Amino acid sequence: MKEIYTLRLDRYDYGIILNTLNDRRTEMIKNDQDTEIIDNTLLKVIEAKERYKGCDRSER
């Protein structure tokens, strides 16, 4: 079975993760490498942000 991890991040940490993944994706594109894994991870990070948008911790 697949393990699932949940992270609670502030805006700063979220931005670091998003920018790092995007930088890695850009580097892979320059090296003509497949970016599918990074693309999927970026989408998960972006969707996770939207999933809890507008909720405070007590609502989760």
C-alpha cells in the first residue's frame, strides 16, 4: 500500500518547496530529461494548497 504524508506549511515553506521543484523542472528541461515525476509532484503541491484555502486549523 502507498504511504501518504501530510505536511502543514506556512507560506514561506510552501514557496520554497514550489520554487525548488520548479527550478529542478527547469534544469531537467534544459538537460532534455523527462519531467513527469516533477510535474506530478508540482501539481500535488499546488492542489494541496487549494484544498485547505480559507480554512483555519480548527476546521481541518
